[in-house]
Amino acid sequence: MLTAKNIKKNYGNLQVLKGIDLEINQGEVISIVGASGAGKTTLLQILGTLDKADSGEVLLNGVDYSLLKDKELAKFRNEKISFIFQFHNLMPEFTAIENVCLPAWIGGKDTTETTKRAEELLQLLGLKERAKHFPSELSGGEQQRVAVARALINSPAVVFADEPSGNLDSKNAEELHQLFFELRKQFNQTFVIITHNEHLANMADRKLVMQDGVIISDV
């Protein structure tokens, strides 16, 4: 479903990615681990269209990102790709359900259908009773689950997560990790997750180990 071929990226004289080849199938949960500076976040940003490689290509369901113009790329990203970050990045002036709906509203989707889908996701994630609460009224774990629901609202082909449990205590982190696999089971959802959490990394279908801009292990 997702293919990267010979991805290279420099920042000035620093070569961050030195030729990454990667294939990810639909429904896989992939973890990416490695020391700081290994190139994990740069790779994730390129796979997720937030940055461009200096050379190589990335294809999602056969579509080469580099061939898309800015408006086409923005539409493609909104419809096919979602992100979960260490900090939930919820809009404080919107309720939980409004935060979940935002990507769909930006994409011009029907308000009624979007709200229904958001309600279903919040119920699935155990947040039905918190839908009308603002982020400041939610716990850290609840805020991150709202961020997960937001990532799923457009039924993306792939969700990229960068240290999604890094700001959570151990109990909430474990619940979030289990949630990824429940969502894969229910929706056949694909996840690509950067993590320093060894337990989560080892739960994944495949663990990619990066070092000095290359993948040194894929098991």
C-alpha cells in the first residue's frame, strides 16, 4: 500500500536519510525505533507529505506524492493521511466532538454524516459522555483519545504517529497502545508509529530499527 524507494534527505551538509527503501501493507502496525538523530521523524514527515525528499519516491496506493501540486497534495493529505503526535494539538476553543469533526469539515464533508461518524468514534473510544467537553476539561489520556478519533474521522489509508504515548503515564500509555491494535482489528487500519516505548515497539507486526539515516533491521 505504501512504498518508499531510495529516499534521501539532506539539511545543509548533514545527510539525514541515506537511501530508505520500505514497503508497508494495509492493516500493518509498524514501529520505528532508534536513537535521537537516527532520522525517524524526518522519514515519518516525508512518508506523511509534511516534507519532501531530495531524491527517491513515495507512493501511497500507487500515487506518487511528488507529482501532486500544492492544492492536490493538501486534498490528498486530508483524505488519505492522518497524524497523531506526542501532544494532542486539540483546538482549545472547540469541544471534543468538534475537534474530531474538524478534518472532515475542512474536506467539505456533510455536517450531519460527519457528526454521526464522530459520535460513533467517540463511543468506540469510551468518550461518548465527554463529547461536549472542552480539552481543558479532559484528562491527558482522554485528550489523546480525542486526537485518535480525529485522526480516524476521514477513514485514512494510513495513520502516522510520532511518540503518541510519550506524554502519558504508564496506564494511559498501555491503553493507547492496545487501542491501536483494536482499531486495526476493527477497521484494518494501518499505523506507522515512532516510539521509544520498547513494549509498544515489540507489539507491532514489524519493528524497523534506524541508525544514522538507514534502516538496519526490519523484523
